[in-house]
Amino acid sequence: MSNKTKSTPEKKGAYVVKFPIGVKLALIIGFIVLVSLGTVTYLNSHFVGEDVKITAENNNLSTNTRAASTMEDKISTIRSNVFQLLDLLNVVSGGRQAALARQAEAFFFERNQDIASIYILSENSLSRPESTDNKILNTRFFLSNELDTSVMETFIQASQSAITRSCNGETIALNASPFFGIPVMSMLFPYKENGLDQTCIITFSIESISDILGTDQTNTTFIINDSDELLSHPETDRVLRGESLKNYPLVTAMRQNNQNNDDSRQIPFVDTEIVDGKEKKVDYYGAYEKLSFGDIVVMTTVPLNSVLEGVLTTRRNNIYLMGVVFFLSIIFILVFSRFAISRHLRKLTAAAEEIKLGNFESDIFERLHTKRKDEIGVLNQSTKDELYSLNTFAKFTNRNVAKAIARQEIDFNPHLKDVTIFFSDIRGFTAISDGFKNRFGNDSPSEIIGFLNDYMSRMVNCIVLSHGNIDKFEGDAIMAVWGIMRNDSLDFESLPDSDPKKKELQKIHDEHVMEDATNAIRGTIAMRYALMKYNKEAEAFTKAHEKEPKAKYKPHIRIGSGLNTGRATCGLMGADMGKDGKMEYTAIGDAVNFASRTESSNKPCGTDILITEDTYSLLKKRFIKCEENHFTIAEADKPNELIVEMIPVEFEVKGKGTQHFYGVVNMPQFDIEAFFKPNEPDFKADPDCARALGPKGPKTLNEVRNLLGIPIPEFEKVNLNEEENKIQVKQ
């Protein structure tokens, strides 16, 4: 055991304390308390503020809707009552001067005291009075408000343009308050009698409407007409001045954005106000709703600062409270850590360092006292439980990955890597599974799993011995990757071609990729031997149990393996959901998909091992006798010599053009015993199975087919246009 493994917290010089542990803990935990309370305070204020904003928006919109409904009802009622009066006067015998007509007018104004006058005018009435003109004045209104009736004529003279528009069919609202000196508005309704286009001008007080709309502590409701003039506002002086809101931000936004003539909408806006002699920008929510006539708009606003005033006060109080809690926490932590934590944390720190280094069998864990009845004892026990979990974890994942995770020797962030990917699959596994079900019934699951565990253990052994990384098992399929644990950076590719460092790093990288591809093929060819050995033992096992009532057996199997070398995205992937998540260190991308499709092409190609043209091109100059190396392999490369045959079918592969698959025949210099002995020191090669590879192995693909019982395909009839392959035969 290394010195590091035997290290103890008491070892002199093992740790250097630059600052007292109490101060560190006080600062760290104090910071955590500060951040936590600050975050809680902020989030509480934020979310409560958002809720308040939403409530304020909803209240503002509801207030606006009620005000618009009130206004529309008021104007509709006035219009209806006036038109009923006019209809009555038109049918009374003797005209307006008749006693019945005068009585009807008196009765009408008794019921509608806020109506000042009713005028029926034509377009030319101001220049040339018509006989059809009709002017009905509520003298009581003028007397009670100390007004002269001539003010009405002055207003009419100033409204020539509006009268013309109304006679042409428009309904118009006008602010008459500047003329009357009290809140008064006029509604001009198109009026037609005896085929003559006229306007009915109804002038009435809006004090009752202002009282109804009113204003509370936060919301302000006002009314404008089609010219953006104020018709009603809680600040009466603004109405009496005939103020225009054409440049008011809410009005501007409504006119610019309301292209679809929406009846209502709520808009956030900013207005500039004078506070203490200085301009200040104030945020508002503004709601508006158009009435069904006269392009009258009812608007309601609420300032955001008044809405959030309570929230801001609560935030200030929480900040004061947070400061008090932070101060008390610092004092408590300093006292407590000095007497109850520091010494024990040193031991736990040492244990954590051992875990970090992957020394899961260090004797320091035995020195953690778990019989303590306080939190330190629980923490010590938790550390031991963590150690047990890590040891268990190492059994359920690739050991290389487990060590890399513990030692932090690899960057698990996603990276692009040049790797060799392997897929294998048992041929006819569904039929094999059905055979187990038919023979063993309810006991078939344990038999199937036992068979798969036996088979996969042999295959995984070949992958591990050739330095591959098991990625995953999917049913009877195996996925493995060579080179995924390397930390080769591809940053050199961004260097200029003239930089000698780029060529040096490129050469090192290419050597690694070639080594991974060679190891992958070596491990896959070793599987051929392991599979023949399995089939031989399975046959003997089945024969030994053939006379039993439920005769146990192990099926004879064939597999297909596919290898592809290419660039893949490698990293931790999965569901990062805390305790319910599951992550895998894996590879994804086109290179992985192509490897899977390569494996599935073994059956129509009559092979057990296929490699892609990318893998072939990587290895051919050094390890495969071909035209590029004049069919000669250097002496140093002969241990990795590889025999392959091109599959005589061209494929159109998306993004890669025309390619060929290559069937792997043999590695003539493969030393079976040297390969398997690292895991089995007493390993002896089986003479019958040794025909699978090495010096006694096949020389051609047909020999491989005869050895493994694979039918020789008629390639002119081969159709690889299968959905799983995603490739097409070139015509």
C-alpha cells in the first residue's frame, strides 16, 4: 500500500493550516447564511412583488372595464331617453309649442336634470338656419349653474367641424367644459328625419360620471375622445382647461400599437413627472377600453411605486433582520467550531482526500469513530457509507470511469473526441429467447439472464483486455468505445498550418487514434475466439443435461460486430435530476450511428466483423497489405497486421458519398495466450478454437464463413435498402 494510502490526519506536516478552521467555517457558513437569507429576501420580495404587480394589473384592468361599462351605460341611457323625447315631440299635434310638448319637455328635464340642451341641426344651420332645426334648452340647468344660455351658442359656433362630421354619419364626443366653466361634454349623434341628414347634439354635465369613476388611492380613471382631448378626469381643472393628451405615453402607445382596433388592452408605460422641481420617470400600468361609439376611450392608470410600496418596506425590514441574524451566526459558529468541530473535521478531510484519490481501501476509514452519538459520529458513519456506495458504484459502471470520477482525472464536460465505436448483436436472439420460454416457462427469465451473463462476460473480457470502455448493454447488444477516456485536446487544429507545434500534436493524436482502432479490432477478433469457446462449452453443457426432465441447455449463437472510427461527442449525458437522475459517460453522433448501422450490415454481407471505410483508411498504410504500401508491412508493424476483404457492394452514405464495408478476416500475428493471460494467468488456448484467429486462423472471408457456419451471400441479389441501415445500393 502506498504512503498516500496509509496517510493519517495526525501525520506531521500532512496539512498546512493557513487560517484557523473556526474563522474559515465562520466565514463560509456566515457567507452561506448571508447569501441564503439575501436570496430568500430577494426572492420573497421579487415573487411577492410580481404577485402584487399581477394583482394590480388585474385590478387596474377590472377598474377600467367597470368604468367603461358605466360610461357606456350612461351615454346609451342619455341617447335613448333623448331619442324617445324627440320621437314623442314629432308625433305631438301642434309641434313644440303645444301644451303636451312643453309638458313632455318639462317632465323630461325633471327626470334628466344633468342634460343642459338638445340641439337638432343640419350641416348649414350655423350659416343659414333651417326650419328643421330644433333647440331644446334646460333652463333649470343654466340657472342652477349660474350660466347664460348664450354659452351654448358660443360652443355650437366653435363646433362647426364636428357638426359637419356628425351630419355625415360620425358619432363624436366633445369637451364643452372650457365654454361652460363646469365639467360638461357634448355627444353628437347622427340624426335623420324626413330624409334629411342632421346631428343630435346632447350637452350634459359629467359631474355625476366623474363621481362614479372617481379615483382611489392608486388607480386614476379618465376619458378622452377621438382627438385625444380630456372629457373627464379626477383633476377637474385639466378638463376645464381643455387639456389634450395627444402626447401622453399611454395614449401614444394606444394609437401606435392598436392597429387592429382592439377594444381593450393593458400597456406598461413610463411617464415623466416633476417631483421637487426635478423630472422623474415613473412606471405605470395603463389599461384602456374603447366604447362602442364616438371613439371614446376610457383609460385607467396605476403607478408602480405606490403598488410596491408595502413590498419595499418589507424588504428593508428583512434586510435589517438579515444583518442581525448574520452577526449572531458568526459569533455562534466561531465558538462552536473551535471546541467541537475542528479536530474531527481534519480526520474527515483526510478521509475525503483518500476518496478523491480513489484509495477506497485506505486504513484511515477504520479510524473514523462511528460510535459517537453526536453529528460527528453520524458524519463519520456517512463517510463509511459513502465509501461502500463508491465500491458498489465501481461494480455497476466501467472501472476506468469510476476511478476517473473519484480522482477527477478526466473532464466530464462534453467534448469532441476521435474514437473507435463498437456494436455487437446476437443473431436470432428473439428465437433463442422464445426457445427458453417454450422449454422453461416461468423459469425462463433466470435461464435467459444466466445465458446472457455468461456470453457477455466473455465478450466484456475481450473489450477490457484490449483497453476498451464498456458503454452500455441493450438487451443482447453491446456498445463499447476505444479512446473515450483519453484527454486528447483538439485545440491544435485551430493552429496555423505553418506552426510546427500543430504537426507535432497532430502526429501524436493520429498515433493515439490508430492505436485505439487497432486495439478495438484486436478485441473484436478475440471475441471470435471467445465465442467459439463458448459454443463448444455450450454444446457440451447441453449434451450433459439432455436426459433431464427440463433439460438445461445453452444455445449455439452467432454474432455480428461493427466498428467505425470517427469524431463523436463524448461526455456525461442523461437525466440530471438529483437523486432520481441517471447519467452515463457515453458517446453520441454520426460516427456512433454509423457504427451501429455497420453492425446490422453483417447479416446481408455474410460476415461476423465489419469495419467502415474510415477505419480501413486509417489503418491500411501501416497494417493492411495494399497498393499504398506496395503490399508490404514494416517489421515493427507486423504484430498488428490485419487481413480484410472489401465487400463488393457500393453504398451511398449520407454525407460521405460512395463507400465500402470491409470484412475482417484475421490478425495473423495474434497471440491468443498473451492476450488472455493478464486476467487468467493459467490460460491455455483451445486448439479447436485457435482456428478462429492468429497463425492458424483464416486467410479469406470465405474461410471465416465456413469456420463460423455463415452462408456465402449472392451479392448480386443483396439488398441493403433496409430502414435500420440508412444506406442504399448504388445502381
